[in-house]
Amino acid sequence: IYKLFNRNGVPITTEVAKVLLSGIISDTIMLKSPTTTFEDYTAVQDLLALAQVADMVSFGQTMFASGASLAKENPRKMLESDFKKYRELGVTFGIGQCEVTTLSDVDDYKASYLAELDKLKVEHNLDWAMFLITDVVRENSVLLMTSMPIAERKLAYKKESEGKFLLSGVLSRKKQLLPEILRVLEE
């Protein structure tokens, strides 16, 4: 969208620049995701100036902190808001993802999210359902998942408790988590 504005000579207001900046910051997890491109970096620099935002990190942290609180939101709504289904190697699975600014309260809502993941698995006829909760500040994630004992034992992540894994340094479902899931399924 930024390219379209820029290419067509449409002036970008401060408000529009903030919206575009928010989109890129959200999609790239403050330019830390492995999916971040050179164009993302250059667009953010231009948009920071146009939006009159001095510090991308502060802007991004404020933006993510004002997002939905997983402890207070409807678990089903949060799980389905960014849920992708896959069929690989004869296994049908789904992975949802959300961004937060802390993982310290995951145990407060873990049970309700795991219960909804089980329902989602059945309703969507999946073999396996997962929810990646990404801490954009500390660049770590927690993975909540339905039971799949054979696959769970092969995961390269630390199992913290039943249905909960710590994924240090993992930010991207597509570039980091999905390859690990596929590796486990191939074995």
C-alpha cells in the first residue's frame, strides 16, 4: 500500500503514515521477524518521518501493549483471528498466532486456550492445533498445542508443561515454526 501511495504521488498525511507504519511494524514484529524485507526497512524510515514519530521501538511497544489482552479476550476469537490451516505429509494441522508484550501471564489463561484449541481441532477436522503467542519485546514465543505425543517428543523446543512449549528466539510462524513442524512430521 505504501508503494502505491508513493508511486502514484498521493500525499501521505501524518495519520495515514501512522496507520501504514503500524501495519509494517505489526507484520514484521518491529522489523525483527525473519520475514522482514529491505523494502520494509526503507518504508519504515520514510513513514517515521511522515508520521512525525521519533522512535519506532517506543511506537511499536505502545502499539502492541494497547492490543488485546489474552487473559481478557474470548479465547475462540483470539485463536481464529490469525489461524492458518495446513495439510502436509498426510497430517492436517492449524497454527494461530498473536503478538503480546509479555509472556508472564500465559499460565493464567493457558487452560481456557487449550480447551478452545481442542474444540477447534475437532470442529475443523484437524489432527493437530497450535497457538503461537509471541512476545515482541523479548523476542520469544510460547506454543500452546493439542496433544500429539509422537510429534511432541521430537520438537526442538523446551516443554514447560502439558501443552505448553517455550520457543526461544522464535517470532515467525512461517519461517521458524512451520519448518520445525514439517521436520517433526517427516521423521
